[in-house]
Amino acid sequence: MGADTSCTISNTAPSEGETPIIRSPNFSPSSSERLMSRFPDLPQVSTIYELFEHTKQIAPENPYYGKRVFENGKWQDRFEYINRTQFAELRDAVGSFLIKNGAEFGGHIGILSYNRIEWVVAQHVCFAYGFVPVPIYDTFGWENIKYIVNHSNLKFVFVVSSKLNDLLKLNCDTIQHIIVFDAEENPYDPVNTPTTLTRISKWDDVIKFSERFPKRPPTADTPASIMYTSGTTGKPKGCVMTHANFLATASSFYTFVYPFKQDDSMLSYLPLAHVYENVLHVVATKCLGVIAFYSGSVSRLVEEVGIFHPTVLVGVTRVFERVMEGIQKKISQKPFLVRSLFATAFHVKSFLTEHFRIQKCPIVDLAFSQVNAALGGRMNLLICGGSALPSEIQNYLKIGCNVSFIQGYGLTETTAGTTVQKCTDTTNGNVGVILDCTEAKLRDLPEFGYFAKNFQGELYVRGPSVFKGYYNDEESTKAALDPQGWFKTGDIFELTKTRQFRMIGRAKELVKLSQGEYISLSKLTNIYSSVKYVNQIYIHAGLQSRFLVAVVVLDMHQVGFDTVTPQRMVELLDQKANEAKLNGFEKIKAVHLTTQEFTTENGMVTPSLKLCRFKIEKMYEKEINDLLNRV
């Protein structure tokens, strides 16, 4: 294993129950700035606004953002672009319009839309004119969206037309002015208009605003975003991230992970309400690359990859799983000779990669040229963010597509920046090394059986990428950050013998499924525990789970408990889920029934009667695996 893909470990004696501090492969104690906080070649740039202004000066006419052309009632096989000069003109028109219409300095501005050029223009309006963007992820559900609007006191909201009427139905009394990106596509329903709403404007009218107001540039410590993330109590929490946070992660990613350059391009489809997507936009701004937006439908994504020819593709596990399945299906339909050639080349390349760290082998790679062509023909790098990526998917696409395929780990609270693999890393099944902007340590979790002396435990991180706290939530902030600035991730890791991080599990009751949705195990446990015949319930959601299964302890005090079948129990649980208005991914798909209670005597619950999840999982490992394979 190369030195550039292995963490460094401090020689300083650790505190009891903790590992020594773990840092990036590039860490230098003698450096004047121990942890990276800015782009090394742009030390004067301290905000995203300044970064954009810098790149506008050196490349004003270069394509910046693009979108697929919709013409004559159908999607065309081409993209059109705007450059940085045109982008800045849009930004300045919209920013001046907001000031003219009463937007207050430091005020929060909501953005509720799928990815599009108008989205990032609205975001940069906030950067330049002294507002704070609040991205809203529509999969939170409208009840949570109403909470976010009210909690963050949104007076101005940018919205895509398809969400306008649903937003109005919330009747949020904070909203005063709504700007609709594509108002002509879906007129609003005036019946549901909140009484506080004074105006609904069309984007096309707003960008014609000719008066100009002075910009109000941010500082490094100015909030660049309040991003709401799911909480175990069910209410979203607003993470306050500064410009310094974003530059720290982006600069570390830019300098360590992959040699981004001007001819790199990325298709943007992961929601911009997700922090990782935002960080990559900052990276693309720095390297003068091009980002094009998908047309709003995942069903057209593969087609648009072929049209746009990106060099970088970012996705979650479920996306890459579908890509792999699609490739395997196409190969299976090829003639025997072609299938044999691909299989032989795949095994040879796998051997060379695993044993000699060889990433490119021109003669062997010819067998994979058609697969790469299906990804646009220019693809160099696949990046998996979010939930854990199975090794077999990472290896298959890395070899079969002839690209670098890396994964990382991060949270909204760490501005996505914690660990990541370098593009030259040929290993699978780990999330790489600590980024240059972060330092970490592992702490004992005796209740889970993990100890720092074995380089296992809960991951704590600290550095310029770590957020400042939760908006208007001092209690949660104090619980998440200790007095020394360490953020408690709630996730369990181990440092491998090659000094790379591997995720073991989640100490928090908040779990991300493989397709990216968060679920709160504590919330679901409370809901499902009230179902008839249920005495206790353990809900299983592993790192690579696409759905939930459960071990249900039957209530032997209820008449008829011994006639309940697994299928009947699933039906009862489903009824409760519908009553509680749970999402589809929060429903339990299969169960194992037992009458053996979880007790302190058998070690399945703690003295405070909390489930010992790792012990239950170990006890019922075979049954759980059977359920997962059966569904």
C-alpha cells in the first residue's frame, strides 16, 4: 500500500479510551497551517463568492453551467451553456431584485427545486448579496418542509412550479414572496395562498430587473448554507456551514483525491440540497470545469450521460448497482466469443489491479472500450457518496468500465469532508483516508464491543470543515460537539492494517439505507411496538440494506399469539405504517417471529432497557440473512 493512501498516526499519547489522533497521508507537523482550509494556490480566496469572482476574471467566457435543450415539445440531443459572465449578470439582476423588494441582510432564502441553472444562480445571489441559502430537500415530506420554512423563518422562497401549489397549501405564515423558476408550466392556485404572501414573481421577469444594488460580500465565517438533515426525534436539524467549511473540504478534495482540470465535466443530478453535491460544484468552479444539469427525470439519466460525455460521475450505491446490472444484462446478450473475451480480460485486469496496483493496461483495456462508451466515452472517475458501497460493485465497475472508482465518508455536519479514497487507490471495501482538512480519533464503545486499543470505536472528527452548530438548537449542538471542537459522528469505524478506514456500523439510531434515504430506528421502533401481538421488536437496517426486516418478540399474554404467521405480522405492521403515514422505505418487508424476550439476563437489552443491537444482530444473524435473501 502506497504512503499516499495510508493515514498517519500521531506519536502523542492518547487519552484513556481513545486512539492517538489520526491525520491525512500529507500531514506535516512543521507546516504553518496544519490542516488545509483553503486552496494552496489561492490563499487570498476565503469565500465561495471570492472563488467565483477569481475564476470569472481569468475565464469569463468559458462554459460554466449547462442544461439539456427542450425544443419543439421534446428533448434534444444537445446541451446549451452559459459562461461566468452571463451567470454573474443573472446573479446581479436577481440579487438586486431581492434587495429592492425588502430582502434583509443576513436573511434566509429558501430554494425548493430539482437541480437546474436557476438553483445555483439563486444560491450565488445569497453569496454575493448577504443572504443565507436554505436548500430544501422535497423528500423530507411536506410536514417537515413546513417545519423547515417556519424554523428558519423563510420570507423569500425560490421554487420550481411543480412544487408551488404544495408549498402554498402549507400556509406558512413566514413566507412573503415566492419566485417561481418556470411559472408558465404550472399556474398557482390562489385559493391556497397564505395571507402573509404579498407577491409571486416569475423568474423570467425577475432576471429583467435593471436596477443594480451594491454587493454585500461574505467573510470566511459567514454562513454559506443552512442544510437541514434528518434527526432521530423526527424533526430536521439545520446545520450551519460557513464559507470556510466549504472551502476546506473542496480544497482538500481538489488537491488530494483527483487531479481535476479544465476539461473535466460532471452531470449534476444528486440533489443540491445534499452537501456533497455542493462541494463538488465548488471544486468544478475552481478547476474551470463544466457542470451540466440533468433534465429532471432519472429515467433519462443514462441517455443524458451518453449525450453530455462527462468525465466524472457521482452517485449513491443504488445508482451504481443499477449501472452494474445494466452492463451485466447487455454483456449477457452478446455472442459467446464476446462474452468470453470480456470475462477473460476482466479476470486478468482484476489480478493486475489487486496484486500490482495496475490501473491501466492498454491491450487488456480494449475489451472494456464499449462499456466506457456507454458512459459517454470520456469517463475517468466514479465517486460513491452516502451509504456503504459493496466491494463487488466497486470492483466490477472499476474494472469493467476501465475507470477509477472511489468512495468516501462524510456527513452534513462535516461538510461532507471526512474520509475518501484517492483516485490511485486500487483497493475495495474501505472509505479511504482522512482528508487534509480533518483530523480524527476513535473512541471506545464498550456497549458495542469496540475498543480504541484495537483501533475500533466511534469516529470523532475535528477541523475547519466541521460545522458551527445546529441553527436555533443549542442543546443538540452541545451534544454533537465537545468543548475541544470534536464532532461525534455516532458511526463505528476501524482503522485497517493498511491504515485506511472501514465502516463497521452506526452507533446512532439514524441509519442511511443503500439508496440514500435516512430512517430513524428509534422512531420506527416506537411506532411498531404498539402493533397487536408485538412485545418487542428489533428492526434491522444494515449498511447495504435496501429495505427493513425485523425480529419480532410475540406477546404471549395476548390471545391468539401462537396463530400469528410472519405474513400476518407483516400485514399488521404495514397497517400501522399506513396509519402513521410512514414512507415506503420505512415499512418492514419481512419478519422473524420468536417468543424469546430481549432481557438484561440474556444481554439483549442494557440496564436502562435499551436494545443491544449488535448482540441481537449476532444472535439472529442467520435468520436476518435469510429474510434479506428471501425478499
